[in-house]
Amino acid sequence: MNDADVSKQIQQMVRFIRQEADEKANEISVSAEEEFNIEKLQIVEAEKKKIRQEYERKQKQVEVRKKIEYSMQLNASRIKVLQAQDDLVNAMREAASKDLLNVSHHKFQHHHNYEGLLKSLIVQGLLILKEPAVLLRCRKEDLHMVQSVLHGANSEYAEKAKVHQPEIIVDSIHLPSAPSHDDPHALSCSGGVVLASRDGKIVFENTLDARLDVIYHGKLPEIRRLLFSQLAA
């Protein structure tokens, strides 16, 4: 084999090797591109998942905040409604308390038969206490009227209770006077009496204010139902 043939054979081998190398390089390139695309797709999908999860988390936070804000606004509205209801009921009680003053006011006493009311309050107190000796306290302005009905009240009690007439001692200490515009926060009494056993262990407050409180608290559920039942519905 001469040099020309050897050279030709070598060139053929080089072309073959180069062709194989090109094919292998192309193979590697295609495989690398496929792997890159797969990895890129996985990364993109992972990022999409993260974004969706973050969006869902933020959406839930927004929903929770909305629920909290709604609950707070609802509670605030309920508190305002309850406060308005309390204000209305308290205003009614204040109005009743002011009207009650007219019962014992010297201008309207005869119209309301305050004298007869005092007698009934004394009799009721005696029936509650059922004591042989009773201490009675009243307002200074009612003292004369109390003394005028005391004997009749004592007799009526004794007849109703089927007992001897008790000893009734009118206390030298008096209940506070009616409320005054000069000092609206001072202790006051709209009228009526307070009775106690002689030793002071049993006390029955039968003033007009105490009676109003008893009626007010006893009727409060009914008052609320009548005034606010439609709101509840």
C-alpha cells in the first residue's frame, strides 16, 4: 500500500470518527435539551404551585379578616341596640319616678289620696313584720299625716292578723325629703314608710321608691318583651 492509499484510508477513518462524534454530540445536545425542558417544566410547575398556595393563603387571610370585621361590626351594632334599649327603659323608669313624686306632693296629695296610701303601707309593713313592737320611720313632711293614720292602721292590722295591737314607735330620725333640683345626687325619698323590729334585725322598706323598684325589676322582662319583641324577630 502506497502513501496515497494510506492517506486516503486515514482520511476516511477521520471522517468516520468525526461523524460519530457529531452524532454523539448531537445526541448529547438533544438529551440535554430534553432534560433541561423537563427540569424547567418542573420548576415552572413548582413555582405555579407555590403561587397558588400563596394566593389561597392570602385569600383565606382576607376571608378571615372580613369575618372578623363583620363580627366586630355586628357586635358593635348589637351593643348600640342594647344600649339604646337600656336608655329607653331607664328613661321610662325615670319618668315613672318623677310621676311618683306627684303622689306625695302637697299640691296633689288629696287627688292621689296619699293619706290613705300611707295607712295601707303601714298596715302592709305590720303584716310583714308581725312584731309586738315596731319602729316606724317616715319623712319629716309626712310626720303629721302618719300620726293621723297610725291608730287606724294599727287597728286594721290587729283585726286582719287576729292579734293585739303592737306598740308603734315613730322614730325621731326621718327619711330623706323628696329629690331637689339644688342637689339631685343627694339621698332622697318620694314618700312612704320604713318599718323595723324593735331590735332592728328585721327591716321592711315600704317607701314609694322601694315599691317602684320592686315593680320595675319584676316587670322588666315583660317591658322588654313588649317594647323590643319585634326587633328580636
